[in-house]
Amino acid sequence: MSKSSNNGSNVSTSSRPARPSRPSLRPNCSPPCGLSFTETCRMREHPAIGELRAAGVVCFGGEDWWYHNRAHCDMQLMRQYARAARVLYVNSIVMRKPNIGEGRMFFRRLTRKLRSIGRGVTRVSDNFWVYSPVTAPVHHVPLARGLNQAALRMQIRVIAHRAGLTTPIVWVNCPVAADTALALRRCALVYQRTDRYEEYPGVDRDAVLRCDEMLKRRADLTFYSSRSLYEEERAACRRAAYVDHGVDYERFACGGGESPEELRDIPRPIAGFFGGMDAHTFDYPLMLDVVRHTPEVSFVFVGNSSIDRSELEACPNAFLIPQQPYERIPAFGRAFDTCLMPWNRNRWIAGCNPIKLKEYLALGKPIVSTPFPELNRYEGLVLTARDAAEFAAQVRRAVALDDPTLAERRRAAVQSSTWAAKADLILRMLAGEDDPADPTLPTPTGELSHA
């Protein structure tokens, strides 16, 4: 692996002085009876939290660092861990079956993945490496799957070793990485079950479920961000926990500044949405109907889409803006008069907990959403609607709201839910210092409610 600078550029290694030895990631203690560090950890019920903090993380991510919005849970948590230890973020392994029938979308995904692989290993900060592995989408073919996993194991072992990650926490947010994750030397295994991955369009459901079940049986901690999904599956896990999503609170709640230039000529009031518009999550027919029947409101959609939005684009009060860097998203949100979550009603949404909800709450803005289970904790802070007519009525109501007290209540509901707090909580659970089966949950008021 070539040595890289913090901005990812390669640095020549010729005629250089001898490289100082890397500091060990292992704790300053000798394993008993000559056992390895991994064996020592497994002899105990839980590794010590100091060992976990120093061990670093190899994370099999659910997204691509180079192309997806970096608000995702695994990306946010890895940023937190990289403040104190080394992190290797492995970009998402393709779960979909290839489908050339998707036309332009298929070739767009293929081109994007090839470009990501072409970046090789990139050091994005002092302790943080990103790698896109060379794999093929063959998880549904047993023989090919075995060869694929062998190649993946070899790549990750070599790169992790060169990054100084000898016995890391292995973290999985992409279930088809299960075979590789389980084969790696590690001090702990974490499975991030924050979505029903088997419901993702185009995947081999049986292959994904096989990996999911294997991880739930073997992981030292399987954590869920959806309370309903946690309750449904906790008995199938070796050790399960409900860990609500965090939010980049300071970024969304604080600051003002000018409205983004893209919004300056758009008539007010503005009802806005930021994020991807995908058929399995976004209720496009509902939103199209709402836009057409609410001409007095401007509707702004910031982000890419896998949906044909030509009919929406034809509406004079709809404004489509391409995906923006994560750092710019709060400025768009602050310019909205109300924020939108027009989700489908399906198994994927029923088992998820969109980070967008907490980002909207941190903005303090009125929110209009279709119902889903995780909204139950925020009663009185979110307006819900079950059909297009009701959604349009709630949008009209929301854009007329100007209640500073209610805005502060929304912010207060998520103020303590920082990503730093969530990252620390997960380590404490791994170390046995917090009980993942504790039936108490913090409510938006900061009090405790019993589930």
C-alpha cells in the first residue's frame, strides 16, 4: 500500500529514511499463558473498555464514502472512533443482482463503483482510511461467492495490517460481508442492523438473510435503531441492543448565515426535503399529488434520485436541486419553512429510523411526515398525514406555524443525542459497562420511559 498524505495523494517512498515503528494498538499488558490478544478477550465475558478504545475498527460500511451522503450512522460513528484510534472504512460491497434492464441507472451505478475502486486505499485523515474492495455481485451463486469472499478476505487482511489494525473491532453494516468479517482476527464483532437489508430492491433475499442470521448469532453486539425491529428480532441475537440514531446537533441546530444561492429566487413559503429519492423509501405518487394540489407552496427537493421525476419537474412550484456536500445541507434546511418526510408504508420503512428525522428536529423546523413507528416518541413535535389530501393540509398548516417555543422543544428533544454519545454508549455495551437489555429508554423530554 502506498503511503498517503492526509488528502489522499501518494507520497514517493524512494530514498526515504527508515520509518519509525508504529505504536502498538494493543494494551500494555501480557496475555496470560502465552495466549493471543484475541484469545484473551474471548476468555472474558467482555473486553475491557480501554482495550476497545485503543483497538481501532475495521468497518464494512453500508454506503460508499465517495458518493453517498456522509450523514449515515456507520460513517458518523467511524468519524468518532477515528478521533482516538485507527479506522478502516470498507466501502459497501454490492448486494444487488446485476440488472442491465435498469438502463441508465445500471450504467451509472457501474461507473460510480468502478471509479470508487479506482481510488484504491485513501487516507482521509490521520487515523482514517477508506478502501473500495474489488468484488463481484455474485452472493447468490455458492461457488462464485466462495471465491469472492476469499479475494475479499485477502484484500482486507493486507490493508488492515498495513494500517496497523492488528486486532480491531470488526463492524458490519453490510451483511454480505459476514463471511469475511467472521474470518478476521478481532477483539469484538459488532453487527449494525439498522435496516431490513433483505427488503432492499434487487438483492437476493435468501443470501442476505443467511448472512444476517449468521451475524446475529455470532456478533458480540447487534444493535438496532428501530425499536420495533429490535423487539421483533432481539431473541434471535446472541446479544442485542436498541441504540437510537445520533445527530450532528451543532451543525444543524446552530448558526445562521445566508440562504443558499440556489434558493434565493424561489418564492416562499418553502416546504423542503433533502436526501435520496428512491422507490423503496420515497412515496413519489403521494408527493406529486401534494405538489400539484398545493400551488401556493414551493417544494424544494435536494438530492439525487433513482426515480423518474419528469412529472414532478414539470410542476411550476417544484424545484429539484442535485445532491449537495453534507456540510451544505444544514443551510438548505434552515431556509425551509417546513421539512418533509413522505415515506412509503412498507416493511423497509416500518423497520427503519431515518436520521433525517433528528436532523429536522435539530433545525427546529415544523415537520410533516407519513406515519412510521419511530415517530411515536415525538408525539406533538411532528405533523402526520396518511394520504395526499391530509399531507397537503398539514403542509399548509406547517408553513403558517411560527412558534419559537415549539421550535426549542424540537431541538431539546435531540440535543443530547450526539454521535459522540452514541459511539461511547456502544463501546460501553461491548465492555459490559451498560446493559443492552435495559428496558428504559430516554424520551424526548429527557425523562425515562419503560418499554
